[in-house]
Amino acid sequence: MTNKMEIITLSAFVVALVQVVKMATGLNTRYAPLVALLLSFILIYAFSITENVPLTWVGIQNGLIAGLSAVGLWSGVSTTFRK
């Protein structure tokens, strides 16, 4: 996964998954960044298995970028639309 568009799509998908996890389990919002990072690493690992691509340092960095982007995206949107 080296395409920037794939990382952007993954970060949006992670935001949606974190919201689903929060709604399904009643997760405290302060743990959402940790869940986002964990989910992004899980998805990168699953991608490497399904595509028969070895998990390299670049893949791990892409997972970190996607997770941190998801956290920043969620934080920015929630701050903007806060009542």
C-alpha cells in the first residue's frame, strides 16, 4: 500500500470503524485515538496477507499515517461542528 489515495481511503474507513466501535460498545471518546491506530495496523496487516505482500517498514509507516490521519480528521470535524 504505497498509493496516497489508498492511505486517504483507509483513514476515512478507520474513522467510520471507530465510530461504529464507539456506538456498539459505548467506548469512552478518549480511547478513540488508540482504537484508530489499532484498527489501521490491523487493516494494513490484513491487506498485506490478502495481497501476498510482505509487511515492511513502509507498510507499518502507512498504517501509522492512516491511523493518525483518522484521529486528526475526526478531531477537526468534531471541533468544527461542536455546538
